[in-house]
Amino acid sequence: QVQLVESGGGLVQPGGSLRLSCAASGSIFSIFSIYYMGWYRQAPGKKRELVAGITNNGSTNYSDSVKGRFTISRDNGKNMVYLQMNSLKPEDTAVYYCNVRGDQDYWGQGTQVTVSS
């Protein structure tokens, strides 16, 4: 089993920046099985959507809506994944969820990001 704890959400003005962090912990087998870490988001009344993902070898993918503004990174030694969000827009407002894939699919509890003036 893997437990995920997200942090870094909050209220920010349009054009501002936030950095989300997600810490993974759990059994050695489950942690070593992780091959993909990512961030999803869900806005009110909308489906959960992929924001960005990163594999063990550092390959990344981003949704078109955040390309050039968000950057995903990971620290394998610390079992952490980060999402640097710059030039935030009101439409980025959502609950952001950390997701890791290994022996199972795991989800964090979510952290609220609100972009508003």
C-alpha cells in the first residue's frame, strides 16, 4: 500500500504561482513498484482531468491547457512529486490530486487551488 499526502494549495491571484508537493510512503514493495507519478485536477461540475505526469526515467506529459506554465518534477530518493504552477489563471481553480501508479493505482486526498482576484 502507498499513502499520498499533498500540500501547497491555496488562494492566489491571477498570474501568480504555487508549488504543489506530494509525498509517497508505504511498504517497500509498493514504493519500489511505482513507475508513474502525476497530478490530476477536478473543478466543480467537471470530470477529473490529467494535468501532468512523469515516469521513472523522467519522461513527462502535460495537458494542452497547462503546457508552458506548469512543470512537473520528482525526487525518487524522497518519493516526492512536485507541480510548479506559474501564470495561474482562474480556470486553473480546482482540487488537485496526486496520483501514483505501481502495484496499484493510488490517489491523494486532494488540495484546493483557487485562482481569484
